[in-house]
Amino acid sequence: MLEDRYGNPLGTSSQAARDAYVDGVDRLLAADSGTEQALERAIAADDGFALAHAGLARARQVAAKMKDAAASMARAREFAAGASAREQSHIAMLGHLVSGNGAAAYRAALDHLADYPRDALVAQPLTGVFGLIGFSGLAGREAEQLAFLSGLARSYGDDWWFNTQFAFAQIEAGQSDRAVRTIEAARDGYPRSANWAHIRSHIHYELGETDAGLTYLKDWMRGYGRDGVLHCHISWHVALWALESGDAVSAWRVIDDAVRPGVAWGPPLNVLTDTASFLHRAELAGEPRQDDRWREVSDFAARMFPKPGIAFADIHAALAHAMAGAAEPLEAYIKNAAGPAGEVAAAVAEAFDAFARGAWEACIVLLTPFMATHERLGGSRAQRDLIEFTLVAALLRCGRAEDAKLMLATRRPLKASPRSVAGLAA
């Protein structure tokens, strides 16, 4: 019987279908371009290969092609009756995920992995800061992520995908030395893995290695297609580092070429959060406010995320609306906050409104209670520096420079740079 790269038996007798499926899964795990095309080749070789349809559904979901994802999942279910127990369980879990039932998908994944720990496509949605654990809205989710992956480590050994995700969990939990060793162990398994490049960038960021990170990413991005699912977000990293290194011209060029609405290819969540985050962090670093850009992001948020519910998206939408002066949609994010981290999202949204109005004391009062728990909003530590630096800037503008410096020294000592927040060196 044919098997996937992790030794799991596959419900196809076609070598061509098997090879294309393995290629497609690897591309999905690497956030590489060509994922859908590879899985479509698997289906062309064996249309009854249920797992290939399920994999294509997941790939289309990641690319925010929700109607196409649902259609592919329907095809997977058509053929599931003739599949093995593992494949049926695999398809059921991904079915919950594609239909938007994250809680059921999480439970199904844990049950499935207890029996089939090396089923990477079932494990993958629980990894990363945008995964089912990362977006759970629960306190301690960084520790849970690390514990989840630690429990699988023996099953995966030196696998490149696993070690890439394990390194991300380690760096987010503050285990810098371990993260460096783990990411290096994954270096050669899939040399053009965008996830590897992305997570290595987070390690550079957390270690304060701006120049090294920028040099590495600028070189790596030359070979990454614009249709890669992480193209927008990795470009955000490049732009941030260019800004921190004092090259604002290059930073804005990257934003205009690869991140902002209308030019970026990528999931709408990345387009919204990366653009809004960069605009605000650029202002915090001393760049002048650009009202037209804020209106553009506010309009995009209103179209793509009209209702609260995903905390990480909500705070960035609220930021865009606050800076653009869009009072009505902003009020909705403050008053109608939803989801497990809704109260945190509402407070941060209100704080961004206060900041936009120059109400520095109000911003400080609103943000301070949540500084120890804003991990509940989701996103990485690098992304949540948006909140940290907003509070620092509000403290500085209230004349509380020593409090601002103390906060950064105790919470983000390697990011305490006047190029991150203007006035910090005064």
C-alpha cells in the first residue's frame, strides 16, 4: 500500500496521485506556492482519492477561498465512505475546520492525533499563532502551544515541518536558545519553506537582530512567488526592519508593492493586520500620519471584517477606523466585541480610539490592565508589540519617560529602541 511522507497508508493505488499529494501537502506545510496545483494533479490522477480533495479544501481555506474550499470538502466526503478509518477521521476533522467550527475541529484533532500522531495535516491547524490554539482566546495559549508540540516531538523526530513549528512555539514562550537549535535542525529538510524563513525571522526579531534579519529576508524573498500564502506577511517583516534600520523609503516601497490593500496577494487577515500595524508603528517611530492610507485600510476592514468576532482582526480593524475617524464602525468594535477574548479586544479598541484622539491618560488606563494577558488576542509577540509600543508612546506623551523606559526594560528589553518609538532616547 502506498504511504505519505509520514508513513500513513493512503487510499489510492496511483503512484502519480500519491506523489502529487505528498508534494501538495509539503507545499502546504511550507506555505510554498503551487500547493493547489499539486493537489489538483493528485485528483486528476485519481479523482476518488478522498484525502487529496480534503487537502485541497484545506489549501483553499488557507488562501481564503472559502466557497472553493467547501466544494472540495464536499467531494472529500463523497469518497470518504470507501476510505480507511484514519482517512475518515482526517476528513472529519478538516471538515469541521473548513466549515468554521474551530472548537469541534480542535477536539477532533486531539482525538485523531492520539491514534495517528504523525498525521501532519491534522496537527498543522493547531500550530502557529493563527492556529486553533493561537486563536483560542485563552490565557496561557503560548504555554499550551509549546506543551502540545512537546508531546508530539518524539513522533516526529527530525522532521523539517515539525521542527519549524516547534521553534516558533519555543521562541514565543521565551526559549530563545532552544528555538535557535530547533530551527537550525529544520534548515535542510525543505530549503524553500516560507514557514521556515518566516519563523527564523521571528527568532531574529526576538533576539533584536535587525540587520541580520533584514539582510536574510531581503535575499530570501527574491525567490518567493507573490502567490505564496506568506508573501504579504513576510514583506511586512521586511518593511518593519527597513524602518527600524532607518530606511523609511524602502519600507514604504515594500508596503506599496506587497502589503497594502489592492496590491497584496494574501489572506485578507494578513492584508488588514499587516497594513494597519505598519502604519501605526511607522507613526510611533516618527513618520507623519497619512490620512489617505488610513482611510484605505478602514474601508478594507469595513468590507472584509464588518462584524467583530476574531479578536486579532478586530483590534486592527478598530485601529484603522480610529485613525481614519470612522466613528460608526469603530463603535461597533467597542460595544459589540465578541468571542473568547472579546473583553480584551474591546478595551484595546477603545484605547486605540483614545490614542487617535490624543487622550494619552485614557489610553494608558485602558491598556495597562491587559498588558499581562494580551496574548489572548492572538498573533505573535512581534505583532503584539503594536500594543506594547502604543502604551510606551502614550506614557512618553504624558511626560512619563522613566515609566516608559522601565516598561520596555522589563517586558521587551531587546526592542527598547528610539527607532521603535520616537522620543524614547530623550
